[in-house]
Amino acid sequence: MTTLVGAADLPPLEYQVKAAFLLNFTKFVEWPVASFAEEHSPFVICILGEDPFGAALNQMVKGEGVGGRNLIVQRIRRAPEPKSCQVLFIGGSEKDIPKTLAEVGPGILTVGEGETFLHDGGMIAFVIENRRVRFDINQKTAGTAMLRISSRLLNVARSVEK
């Protein structure tokens, strides 16, 4: 049996798909300039809690940029400081997701998993429907955080709360 080099480093297909969605979300959301510490600060996707993406997300963002900014991934252990992350993925291993979401300041797109994530205060929730990765969006929560989600992204969401 032949195995691909690096295949052991790949997460399950579900998380490879979710990693691709995370990258694509950056192209369909507008962040205010105030979301960044400096004019040339990188665009940061933060992973809070257990990292289900493995090396897949790092490989996908390599050489990518958003709005003229380099795109990087950081793993963090607590809610991010203001202007340190533009996308925050909160893993299912986190204990008190509503509390964590309440600590997140404006200008950060919050992404998580499951039917309850939007009700807990999140903006985009990954859900599995018919064995496919889909997502729901809470447009009102995103707007409160000064983020504007493109109609193109809203149109492909499974559901949108306004």
C-alpha cells in the first residue's frame, strides 16, 4: 500500500473543507480599517482551543493575502486582544462559548460549529447537512461587530439570521 507523503498530517476531509471555507470567508467580508493594529498589519485567522485543521489551514493560506495584507494563522488559548485577529474560529473543545464570544471585541468574524453557535452569539456556524459541510450566518451579529458580509456569501449560506 502506498501512502502520500504528508498524508498523516491531513485532518479529516470535513476539516479540510472547513479550512477552505475559512479562507474563502476572508474574501467575502469587509473589515473596518480599525480592525487592524497598523496599516501593514497582517490579516490573522486565529484558532481558539483544540485545532482540528492540522497543517491543512496553514498550507491553504500560504502565499495568500486579503486586501493587500499577508494572511497568517495563529493558535491561541484565550479570547484575542483587540486588533490581533480578524477571523476567530472557536473549536468545539471550548468550555464556555457564550462567555468567550461576549469577550470578543468588534472587528472580529467569529466562526464555530453546530446549531447553537449562532444563538450563543457567533456569526458563522458550520453545520453538517446530508453529509456535507454547510454554514449558517447571523448577519445582525456581524453588523454589530462592524463587519459587512457580501451578498454573494449570504446567498450560499444554508440560512441567514437578519
